[in-house]
Amino acid sequence: MFELLFLLLPIAAVYGYYMGYNSSRQKQQNLKNKQNSNYLKGFDYLLNNKQDKAVDKFIAFLNSKDPSFESSLALGNLFRQRGEVDKAIALHEKMSSDENIDDSEKEIALLELSRDFISAGLLDRAEDILVKTVDIPRLQNQSAILLLSVYEKEQDYVKAIEIANRYSDTLEGRQSMQVSQYYCEIAKQMYLNGDKEQAAANYRKAIDCCKKSIRARLELAEILVSQNNLLKASQLIKEVSIIEPNSGVICLEKLKKCFPNSADPNYRFALEDLVHRTNSAEAMVELVKTVEQQSGKDDAEALLLSFIKNKSNLKLFSALLELRSHGNDATSNESIMQIKSILDAQIALSNKYSCPNCGFESKIMFWQCPSCRKWESLKPKIGLDGD
């Protein structure tokens, strides 16, 4: 009996090992199946535009894996994306102080941590990190861009310009529009403080920094108008119409200030030039009013009809009704003005500006899009109820 038990022991050991191995393999397979299920469901939600559910599944997928640097980094970014910034901060702080990863990986974790702090509005803590990482060659470009965004949010435009100039080589001039806007912001504050000369100097720096800056030219033109330098102001407005063909409605507002006397023949020439360059309906209407004042109703109506022939626009139709109401009897005039009031109401309801970058629309002009925060991205809307 003892000998039989002795012979059965190796068989029992092999059987135990086999069953344990199979059990372990089964558990691993079940875990892998669960991971794959979360991963595939995540993609399914993503393809069906269910982004919140997709992020949930991807987080579950990453949590169920053995944590690697890459998966931990991805998990932290997903936390930040869905607004769970406290979890992203905790994870990236742990990674940046982990003694088991390389220094280069710690630096990447620090950069992600600075992004977490920016998302959380903890700008001073993000700045503390970025002023260190910006001098690490492999992180210099991303750190400089993030540092610019921190100073922009803090409205510390002097520091922002300093960073842009110091790291201009690594930024490769891609931030020229931002830096131009920083000069404009400094100039605007100086103008409000009554220092027009320094404000004008900063607007010129903005133009030097970004040759196509519309804002710098238009706001510099405002200063020149206040100094009665109307010729130079009108030249700057003309430059804007050359740079941006859809800027007619913005230019017109400034151009009117350059010609306080609407009967001035030069005003008519300037309007004709603006219409030619921008094809702006609002500029066309203003030109028609000027022609009526100088040459009479018939010439004005002929000009307006030529505009309508080439451009369908509610502003032009409203101006035509306005012209045709002149000299009519009271009954006819009342009917015409009722139709005109309907058109004007529709025009008033329509947004005048839109951002092609994110789709934001507004009735007023912003130099920085309130939605995507891109500078000088808002443009006048073109179309039947636009310009």
C-alpha cells in the first residue's frame, strides 16, 4: 500500500500542476477577453459618436492592463480629457516621482502634469514646472508653447513676449500671430491709460511681428484718427482690405471716421475701392447712399441694381426698398416699409461674424474667438443674410 502511494505522488503532483496551470491560463484568458471587450466596445462607441461612453471603456481597458509607462500616460490623458483632473494630477505626480522609470519618462510625465494644472486653472503650479522643462532640449518646443499659454491666460503679455523671443528658434516663428496679439493687448492698455505714442509704437511692433495682422492696423488707424492723421489711417484700412478680402464690414466702420464729411468726393472714391476689393454688401449700401447724396436717386438706384444683379443679399434688397420709398404716396410707402422692416428684422437676428476654426458665431467682433481661443479667427459672414 505504501509503495502504491509513493508511485501515485508524482502523478498527483503533475495533475495538480496541470490543473493549476490551466486555472491560471483560464484566468489570464478571461482577463484578456475582458480587456479586448472593453477595447472593442470603446471603438464601437467612438465610431457611433458616443465619446463619453468610449472614454469610459478605454479607461476600463487601461485599468485592467498591467500598468506600463505608456498605458499610465494614456490613462492620465483620458482622465484630463473627461474633466477628472484630480485623478490625472495624482497619476502624473506619481509617475514623475517614480524611481523605477527613466529620467526621460519622468520629464514627459512632468510635462503632462503641467497640462493637468493648466486644465485645473492652477497656472502658478504649471509655470513652476514649465520654467524648468523649457530648458530641456527635447521638451523645449512643447514647454515654450505651454508657457506662452500660461502667460496668456494670466494676461502677463510682457513675459509671454519674452519667452517667445528667447525660444524663437525652437518655436520657428509659428507663434508670430500670438506675439502680435500680445503687443496689441499691451498697446490697448497704454491707449486706455492715455499714452497714445507708446500705444502706436506697440501696434507697429505687432505689425512687424505679423505682417498680416488686421487688428494691429485697424486699432492703429483709430489712434491716427484721434490725432487727425486721417490720410495715414485710411491707408492702413486699405492695407486691411488687401490682406483680407472679407473685411469690408470691419473696414467700413473705421473708414467712416476717416471722412467725417460724407459729401467729400474722396470718400466716394475710398468706398468704391473698398467695394471693389471686398465685395461687401454693407460697403455697397454706404456707397449707394453717398451716390444718392451727390448725384441723385436715379444714379443711386441704377448702381444698386447693378450690385443686386451680381450679389443676392438682404441688405441690398432693404436698401432698394428704402430708395423706392422716396417720393411715393403714403399708402405705397407704408407697404414698402412694412416689407423693409421684415428684411431688417431678419438681418438684425443674424450673426455677423463666425469662426471657421470651431464654428462659433457672434453679432459682435472678437479678436480672440471665445470658443477655440484662436486669435483673429472671426470673419464676417458671407451670404444672403451676411455681408
